[in-house]
Amino acid sequence: MLGAAEDGGWLFRRVMECGRRSGDSKRQVILFILCFCVCQSGAETLRYSLPEEMERDSFVANIAKDLGVPVSQLAARKARVVSEGSEQLFRLDQNTGVLTAKESLDREEICPRRETCTLVFKIFFENPLQLIRGEVEIRDVNDNSPVFPEKEMVLKILETASPGSRFPLESAQDKDVGSNGLQNYSLGSNPHFSLDIGTGKDEVKYVELVLQHQLDREEQGELNLLLTAIDGGSPPRSGTAQVRIVVVDANDNIPVFEREVYEVRLAENSPLGQLVVRVVATDPDEGSYGEVWYSFTQTSERSRQLFQLNPATGEIRVGGNLDFEEAKTHKMVVRATDGGELSAHCKVHVEVLDVNDNAPEIALTSLTASIPEDAPPRTVVALFSVRDRDSGDNGRTECSIDGDLPFSLTPTFDNYYELRTNAALDRESTAQYNITITATDWGRTRLSSRENIFVQISDVNDNPPEFTQEIYTMSVTENNSPMLRIGSMNATDADAGKNARVNYALVRQEGKEQPEVSVNAENGDVYILRPLDYEKVRAFEVSVRASDGGSPPLSAQALLRVVVRDENDNAPVVLHPPPDSSAAGELVPRWAPSGYLVAKVVAVDADAGQNAWLSYELAKATEPGLFRVGLHSGEVRTARAVTERDAPRQRLVVLVRDRGHPPRSATASLAVALVDGFSEAHLRVSEEAPAADPDGPLTLYLIASLACVSALFLATALAAAVVKVRRARRRETETLPTFPTIATESSAGSLPRSYLYDVCFAAGTVNSEFRFLRPLFPCFPAGLPPGPGEQRSSVCSQDVANLGEEGDWAAQGRAPLSEDTGPGAAEAACTANGGLGLNVTSDQNPWLSHQ
């Protein structure tokens, strides 16, 4: 048994150790040279020898030891042994590394008629892929004895045959080879014949009977000889046959063949019955001595099966299936015998011509069923061999891959090919490949075979998740329930398996409060954690990250915008009249016509949209037909002219309602006093400044509106004051002054122009207010008679007293200002009113009080 080349290092160490133990440096050098030669001789192949007929599972070699591979790696690298051909003769134990024969090996059956019998096997390793070639020589054992084709051979020899005549005998056959094959013949003791043993060009021994002394039929008509064939085994085996010599009367002529050797070339797979050759022998004798009969002699049994000889005509025809791959030549000996038992011999050599009748055979040796998509080019995917049993160009093959695929074939050695990748792979475009390999020979009629190899492309995390949208906009109505689902975000990943499993998470930002939303990590559903208030938060944005399950994970981000929808959850808030007073007082003269502006109800709603659209209506009134309210303005005006029959005190309830679903409302109460004049009526200015309203734009509108109205009122009051002063000067000479009983109404429908206004604005407030100080009409002392045609007003006595009983509402009159009025306008208005005083002294009008 020979070691492997891979075991050369081990062999070298062993040899050097032997040299060191010997202590002889010269011997050490010799051993080194010997080791080097051995290693070089086995550099490519593991070689072993094994005698035939060993028992099943007989030990052949320790592969792990010879290769220097740890036993544990045999299973890890999936080591296996593959024999050439369809039948697997050897078995490799991955646990021990021992190579054994699966069955008892019969050399004569495996390698018939061959001098050497070598079985080739290959050992394959994976991870990485490695191939090692091995050979096992089956040594012959002398287990077969020589055998003669016939147990008895009959020779008819003319008694006139001269000494030295030779008579061929049937050769014995021995299935063993070499020294165990046929080596010698022996002939039983006799006075007439001896043996002559020769060796042909094909190394086959033949035997001839040589006549030593002339025969005499009359003395002995028949001789029986024992022919023994002996092989060279130890102990030797032998076989015997009887040779019966019949002495025949003289026959002057023997058959003569036209040629001594007939050579024929015949294509394999020739049809049965096809004529191969016709041998012809002639005999000049007459009668039965001239008739010739043909028969095979010294011809193998296989040749006798493949060819049929017509004994009368000498025609040799095909009698079996000729296979070039089985035998390339057939040699036969034809004997021609006449009626006098004289014979002659000729040789027939048939050369079988190869025909391309075998398609290439593809044998898959190793296959990587799955490769990652990031495998570099030139990665080995499979290893296979191609074999064509034909010869020449008929046995020459080439391989190709069908279609345009990112794979290529690389020939290695001994008709082996490697299937490799030749480009980058992408599982997302092609998840698996069905590779068809075609092997074609070079025969005139080209034959081919195909083998399909399925290669699965395993996924690599090379694709990040992708959101279906860059920005997701979702809406939720305020005052929602906790953990309310408002929508879903979706991201897809082109990878597969865990690399395509997407998880969602919010992107935390430092310095910002925890968002009001939560995202389901598995399906991307978006939930609102807590109830939202539209008045506090109208919209917010968060970033959501989608990460896959790869290693390392890849991710993508999308923006989630949550819009809060308003809900009608805020009732209108009345700014004027203020809700802290039981009722707001307004003075209306009895001469007020229809459409006279009494007051303006101002309200706001914290909601948005139609939930903040307000409408005003008169819900309750002492005289329902006397007043009306502007649907959208909130202005309270007289619906008709005031009459003497109307009650002096009127109470109004104004309903303010929004347009939400369902609508919400608030009420404002107004107390209105119908008076004939404004003698002692005065307003108490609120000592406490109104609280600042956060709604800045509304305050600006109110201030702007009030500034415009106040400017108009101031101009009217100034003009009225000037007129009254002039009238007072003209009446100084009169005994009793006369005053008008009815105050005229301004063209704007506001309070009488004979009032002096002190308008003050508080910057940043929703509603500013102005004060009626005192009317310009005097209060008459008690007992003073009225002038002719004059009706005195009872404001100073009766009405003022009555109004005082109602509370402070009669002492105040407020008018709303537009929220567009700015703080600057308010300051200017206060400054102007401060300088608008009437210098009317008590000497000029002792009943006139002023400020």
C-alpha cells in the first residue's frame, strides 16, 4: 500500500526521525533523498493495492492518516468517496477516516483479460472544495485453474506424416494473469509425440503436437495422450484434456487456404448476419478427400459468440453485438478439414471500428445548493465530470451552458469541469437559476446529453426598507379616546426572510417632549396615546424609522404629520357685557327711533371653522317687539320707536350660538333703562383693568373699531358743547333759561350728541369701554317753575333714583371696540378725551355739572 502525496510531510518526518535514531548523518541524507523521490512520485495520486477476493468491508487504507487531515474535519467538510463508473466499490467512514471495500472484489470480473487492474476513485471535500485522486490496484490471486475448451481433442493424422510434422492443439484458458496465469504444458509419456510451446504476439501461449517418430496404422491405429496445462501460482493449479490420435490411411493432399491471415475491418454495432469474411481452402483430392469443412479452433469463447462460421462455405457472419468499447480486435483461427481428416489452418483478424454510438455522460460530483447573492465572481458552484466511451473525436467532448446566465464552465483535469459564477448576483432580480449544461462530442454525427443544476441564491441584507410615501398625513378629532388607531404606515423590503422583516419605531429627538403618538413595531399602525386638544395643539410632526432584521440592519425614515381636527367642545364666551356682572346697563332715550343702537354683544369661540362661527338672537325680552339683535354683528337695536307706553326698565337676554354639531351657546343679559334725559346718570369706571385676553388679533380689531366710533362721538360732543355754551351766553339776560326737552339723536344712531365722552382704552384687551359722565342738561332745583311750554325732565330725581335701585347697571354705558384698534389708537383716544372739557362755570349755568 502506497501513501498519498498529501502525506509526504508526515512521511518525511518519520524518515528523518528514523535517521536521527540511527545516528548516521549519511544515512539520514539517503533517507531524505528517498523520501523526496517517494513524495514526488505520489504528488498527484493516492495509490493503494488490495488482493482480490477479500471479504466485504475489508480495510483498504486510512485516508485521514494518509492525508494528514483530522478525523473531525471529514464530517465537517462532508468528505466522500466516488468511484468511476456507475457502481460504487468503496466506502469512506467519516468517523474513522477508514476506506473499505463495499463488496468482495473479483479481479477477473472487474478487469477481464487485463494484465493490471486499477480502480480509480476520487475523494471530495467541501468548505473549501477539494478533490483528491486515488487508485487501488487489485492484485491477482491464483483462484482459477487453466481450463481447456474441450475435455477431449481428436486428431486424425496420416500414417504417412513425416517426423517433425506439427499439429496445433486447443490452448487452455486461465482467467488469472501474470505469474498466476498459464505458464506451461506437459504431455504424458509416449514414443511418438512431443510438445512445442510457443508465445504469440499477443503474449498468449500456444501448444503444438510434434511428431517424433512416424506412425504405423497397422501397428497402432489410435493413441491416447494426456495434456496438462499448469499455471505459475503458489501452489500451482492445472487443468487436463485427453488427446486422442487417430492414425488415418494416406491422404495425399491437405486443404490449402488462399491466405494464411485474413484481416477485416468492421464497424461496431454492425447488424446481425452481416458478412464479415469468407475463408476459402481447396483440396485437390477427389471424392471425400477433396471435400473441405470449416471450424473454429484456438478461438476464445467470446469470439465464438460474436461470430458465426458456416462449416460448409467458410463464411463468417456477425452473430452478436460488436462493441468497440468492449473489445477493439478479435482474433480467430479457422481449421479446414477434408474428408480424409487432413486439415489446414488460417488466422482471421477482425478490427472493430469505433462508431459514435455513445453520448457523453455527465456525472455531478459536488454541488453547492445555495450561494449568497454577494458571492464574488469566480465562486465555485458545482463540480462535475464528462465521460464519453467512444474514442478519438467521437470521445472528445465539449461543455456549454444554455442561455445567458451569470455562470461559466472551467475545465480542470481528467474531464472534470467547475461551474463558477462570472458576474455579481442579485437575489431580488433572480432568486434561483435552472442551469442546463450540455455536453457534446466531436463525432461526425454529434451526440449530446444534458444535465440540469438548480442553484438557489440566498438572500443578503442589501436593500433597506422603503416607505410607500415620504410624508404620511393623518388626522384625528380632538378629545379622542386614548390609544386610538388613526392609520398605518407601510414600508416594504425587497430582501427575503428576516432581512425583509420590517420593524417600526419613532425617532427620538433630544430636547423634545415625548410625542403624542405610538407606532406598532410590527405592522406600522399609528396610535394616539392621549386625548388631544385642538386649542393647544393643532398639528405636529414626528419621524418614523423602519428597520429590517438583517445584520447589520438597514433602515429608512418617513415623516408622520398628525393634524388635529377641531371639535365643538368650547361654548361661546361673552366678552361684552362682561359675565361677572349680573346685568349690563344701557340707557336709551324715549325719543329713540327704530334702529337706534342700544349696545353691542361681543363674544368669541375658541374653536375653529364653523365651530367658531357665531350667531346672535334675542332669546328673551321684556318687550319682545321693541328690540332686535343683529344675526352676525351682535348689535342690539330698537326694532321700533320707543313710546311712552313702554316700560322704563327692559331686560334682554341675548343667545350667542355657534354652528358646531351639536351647537353650543351662551347668553348675555342686558338691562336697558328708557329715560327722558340723562341728568344725574353716570358711569362708574371699573377700578380693575380687564384681564388681558390672549387673542391678540381680536383685541386689535375691537380697539380699531372703538377708536373710530369714539372719534366720531368726540367730534359730535364737541360740536354740541359749543352750541350749548353759545346758547347759555345768550340767555344770561333772561330770567329763566329754557332748555329743549328732547335730546336729538346723532346721525349715526348712537347716543345723543349732547353727552361728553371720556373714552379710555386698555392696551391688549378685547373690549374697551367709555363712560357717560353727566348730561349737559341741567338738573332743576326743587320749586323752580318751568318755563312756558317746557316739560321738565325727572332724570335728576325720579329716574336716577329708580336706576340706582337696579344697581350699578344704570350708572354705566359701554360700547364695544373693534379688535383691530391698536394700543396706539387707544392712547391717542384717551389723550384727546382728556383735553375735551367744557369750561361752563356755575355762574353761567348753576345747574350744569361737568367734568
